[in-house]
Amino acid sequence: MQVRFLLILFSFSLPLNLLAQENFYSFLTDKKFNSPEDLIGYNFVPNEMEIPSEGKEELGPGQYSFGISRNNLYVAGESMQGVYSINNFNTTEYGYKLTLINARDPRQQGHLKVILVGPNYVDALVFKKSTNEKEIIFFLPQMNDEMAAEDKAFFTDRTEIEVMAADSIWGTKVYPFFRIYDNGNIHERLQYKDSTWVSFVEEIEIIEKIKETKKPKVKKEKKKKKKGDFNIETGMYETEESEQEISDELESEDDMVEDELEEAIEIDQDTLMPKVKTKIIKKYFIDLHTKNTNKEGNTETINQRFSIKKIKEREDEQAELKQERFQIEFETNKGLMYLYLTGNRRISSVEMIGEKYLMRGH
């Protein structure tokens, strides 16, 4: 993980050789610079230095570096090490030019020329410390085929993942290439070992409640008999039975009815499915996993989960196809977060907790 020159931005008392503690180069194709503003926050780490009429020299990772803020150029490396005030940024035929001025002696001026090639990649930096010093050329390395293939396999490209609608983002995981923080003042090229990823998660919980089936209540109905004509000899109606006979007959009939009903209920229970009440609960989250270097220089792993409450989508109709045209806003338990899509709805960047994560190809 590179040691961020953010520390130096806030404290000029710190040794500037912290800038040279990078353990990797910045490659030519790492980032496109479409305007001078894109230089702000970037730290260039060249692999070759040339002094005209004297020769070239190969450089180790971090032996020299050039960090650019809005007001200052931070240079690490031997006799040119220091903080140089930036007077202005200019666009030129070769790229950009930063005019430098010595705060103690305004007559001493220098510059940093940023040489562009191809689709606005930085090929070289031409540094002149002051009026009486020579220009020195610093070249950025080109990535070999093997490294380029590894980058492509690991990081998410800006043209890779399409999001047709806001609610189709769930289940998507992206591996950003750059992290921007400190209000855009620091651009950090992420590495494999950082294992930085952002995941859009949908969790579904299914709750089932079984409702017991009750047996039907059987209502017994007593049989009524007609009395018929009265017999004077016997003192009874012709169809009237004794109380015991009637009771025995009714019990016999009741037993028969109960047996028939029990048999019917048993048959029903064999074929009857229990009633199940199902409740589906959906929850949505954004997960962030990364590694960071704290002020003590120690690496710490960060795992954060943000619970999503609401989603909105906006469109910038003035944006071009390759620009960030669509913005999906997530209202979370820790504030607003944004997903940016290009004109053809490919994931371009994610903005969260004061940091912006760029996909490869910016």
C-alpha cells in the first residue's frame, strides 16, 4: 500500500522523503487526464530519468515522485526534493504546464510540463526546478502484457458491467481501480493486496407459519317418532316405546353416526394439507471491503455494511455517452451514497462515506 502524501499536505514539518516510500510505479495507462484539474491529487512515480546531453538513468519504485495538489507540487528525490508553489495550470499543445514560483524569491520560477500521448495518458514529466536549472525528463513505465492481463482479470473495467435498471444492481460486486478522497485531493491507485471491493447485496428471509386444521364439530340430531293412536287396553300409543328402549335405540344410532364420521375424518386427514402462511422479508445492503494504512503506518482491514432505506435515479441529459450520465442514489443508515453509470449504463464509479471509487479505464 502506498504511503499517502496526505500526511505532508497537512503538516509541512514532516520529512518529504515520505513521498518516496512508494513501492510501485505509476504506469502510463493507469489514468486518463482530460483536463488540468484531473492532475490534482495524483502522484506520479516514474521509472526513468533523462538529463539532456548527459544521459538516462533507471529509477527504482518511489526513488522520485511528483504529487500535485491545487496549490503545491510535492517532489521527492535527491537534490530536487521540496514543496513548490503552483502559480497556474495551463493547457498546451503537448499537454499541460504547471508554472512554479519560489515563495521566498518570486524571480525564481520553474515549471512542470506534463506530456500527453494517445487518449490523454501521461507519458513523461519535464521538471525545471528554477530559472537557472536545467530541465530533467522523467518517463512513466508502460505496463507489459502479463501485468495488463492481471489488471484486467482482477479490476472491474468501466465498460464491463451494465445496469439496465436501479433494481437490477443486486448481486453485483465491483473491484475498483482508484480511490479518491480528501475532497478529491488524493488519488490512490489500488493494488491487488488491498482486495478492495464493493458489493450490492439483497437478503431474502422467508418466514413460514403453519396453521393447524381443526376437526369439524358433529351435531347430533335425535330421532323423533310419531306416537300413533292411543290403545286403551295397554294404556299406550301404538308406536310408543318404553324410555329404556328409546334410550338404547338412540345410543345405538349415535354410535353408528360417530363411527361413520370418524372414518370420514380419517380419510380427510390423509389427503388434507396443513395451511401454511408465508411471509417474505427483503433487505438491501452495500458492503465495502478494503485495506488502509493508518497514521502509524500500519495496515488495517476495513469491513463496512450500509443498510439501504430508499433508492432514486437521476439522469444528466447533457452528459455524453462516455461520461457519467446516470446517478443512482442510495439512502442508507450512514448517509447518502451514489452509483454512477455511463451513457450506455455501465458502472463507472461508486461514491460513499467521503470517498469515490473509480472503475478501471478512467
